[in-house]
Amino acid sequence: MKYFIFLLFVVILFSCDDPVTETQAIIQFRVDESIATQVDFPSTIINETSVKVLTINNVGQGKMSIKSVNFLTGSDSADFDISEITNALPISIPADESVSFSIIFKPSHSGIHFAKVNFNGNFGTVDLKL
């Protein structure tokens, strides 16, 4: 029984001392002051525009680097403009800081529109639904 308790203590001691997570960048999206995993646009007349401001927060303890932003899926990706983000690449965001960009929606047809944007950087890969 003594050996089991000692082994458990050693495992807990080493698992809590992980230097990688102490400087990790963590991405968080905000739209309309709320944490978001997708950006919803209001009903918009064909060929008119709606704009949403996307705030990208670094809620981690290390500097964030966004290296690429790409459309992954969605037959409607041409109806969304993310050029303000892609033109700013690469993006560097210090810990506890944020940057904001406009996403423009200009529907070419009626109905529900879907697209998915992929963000790649030192935080890994994160998708955002539009």
C-alpha cells in the first residue's frame, strides 16, 4: 500500500508541471460581445451586404500567431468576404489581447448559406462556421 501512494504522488507531481501549457496560445472568437463558434448573419436581400465584426482573442498565456485562414467547405463561400483577415496575415496577438475584423456577407441567391473558415497557427487548427 505504501508503494501505491508514493507512485500516485509522483504521477500527480509530474503531470501538474507541464511547461508547454504555461505559454500556450488559445484562440477564442467573439461576435456581438458573445463567445462564438459560428457567425450568424441576419436575413439579407440578394446582392446587399451585412457586416459582422469578428474579434479574435488570445486567452492563453503565450503569443498567438495566425498563419493562414482558408475556406474549408460550403458551396456559399463566395458569398462571404474574409479578405480583411487574409490580407492582414500573418497575424500576431500577444497574450490577453485581441484583434477585430469585418466579415461581409453578400448573398447571391435566396435561402440559407453555409461556409466554414479554417484558422491555422501556433494554437493548432480551429474552424469557424459562417
